[in-house]
Amino acid sequence: MNRVIEEKNPSGAIKVLVANLPIMMCELLQGAFESVPDIQLVSPVNEVQHLLTATKPVAVDVILLGSSKADNIPGAVSVLQSLPDFYKSSRIVVLTQDPDYAEVISLFRAGAKGIFASNDLRFELLCKCIRCVHQGQIWAKNELLAHLVSSLSHPRSTNVIDRQGKPLLTTREQQVLHLLSDGLSNAELATVLRLSEHTIKNHLFRIYDKLGVSNRMEAVLYALTPRDGYPVQSRPASPLVSNKITIIKTA
């Protein structure tokens, strides 16, 4: 889907790029945003591959990014970590359905500034979310913020060292394990690291062998659990709460 938006460009309008959303929802949003003078959709609309491979800067204030767990559709975390550098200054709102603890933490770690639950989609609230995130605030429901605060209160690391304080893994293997702890699949790991899935599998086999585990879950649990003689190297907490946080009250 690549519908060209008529250029209205009202002065001071928030420019929003929509990607990775269901086609029907995207079409509904396109029609609804036409009546909102301070929010302007930019083209191309809903072309996630174009978003990842764009070579020219596009003036975008907010990216409204869908999150999908379906096969062959890139997840929001892998999209966020693969964004070209000139999009890194854009603020990201992820539209997802019933996010669990792991997804919330992964999305915020990957750079999302807002998480909006699609199963409670109210257009006026979505517009408020976009405006708040554009102003530098963090947007999430109370229960989602609780996940974030819990993660920051107990920062986790995947940097494992031996009894002599030497890293057990190479830099690349450490990078793979860190992304693995964020729940990325082999295909998403390959996309983020710009490697083949075969190379990713080789890295995983070496990680399993060095840590003495047999699967990805055991590897992540090993890395996140301190143990005598094999401590987990500490990592500074994320500065995610440095901005004002908008708390959405729920009934």
C-alpha cells in the first residue's frame, strides 16, 4: 500500500509517518487524520521496507509503528533497531495489542517513546498521544509504566564474565545475546545485525557451547542470573525516565 498524501503542510503541523499497521486500520487513520489540522501524515504510508531502506532524510516528527507477532512480518523491536540514522531523532509510538512485560521492556529499550494499546484505540486519545510524545513526553498506561519502572529498578545485563573478570563471549556474540534477551527471532536478529540467518545460527551455537546451555531460553536465563564465580557485569540504568511521563488513567 503506497497511497500518496495530498500536500497540505499546515504551519506547525506534526508530521507523522505510519508503518507496519494492518491495511484496514491504516486506511481508517488516513481518513480520520484529514480532519486534524495539527497532525499531517507523510508518504509513503505503511511501507515498512521503505522505512528501513530509505536513503534520503524525510522530515518526520513522529513515527506511528505497528507491532506484529505474525510470521514474515518484522516486529517493532527489529524495525526500531534497524532504522536509518536520520530517523533516530524522530519519536516513535508503537501501536500494539495486549503487550506483555517482555514486549514493553524491549520496545522502550529499543527507543520507543510511547506505547499505545490498539485494543483500546480511541482516535482522540491517539492524537493526544502523538502530541505528547512530540513534546518530549513518554506515553503509556499505568500498568505498562509499572513494567518500565520495574525494569529500571532492577537493571539487567547480558554481559557475562569468568572468574578472572574476562568476557566469556566475543563482542559480536555479546551483541547477539543482548538482542536475544529482547525476544528477537533469528530472522529479526539477522535484520538488525545485517547478517544471514545461517551466520546467526552459528553465533548461537557458539554461545550455547561457551555457556554450557542447550537453547536460547537457557542462554538468556544464564546471562541474566548472577552466580558465584561468574558474575553478571553491571550496566548503567537506562535514562528513559529523564523526560516527563504522561500517565493514562484506566477504569
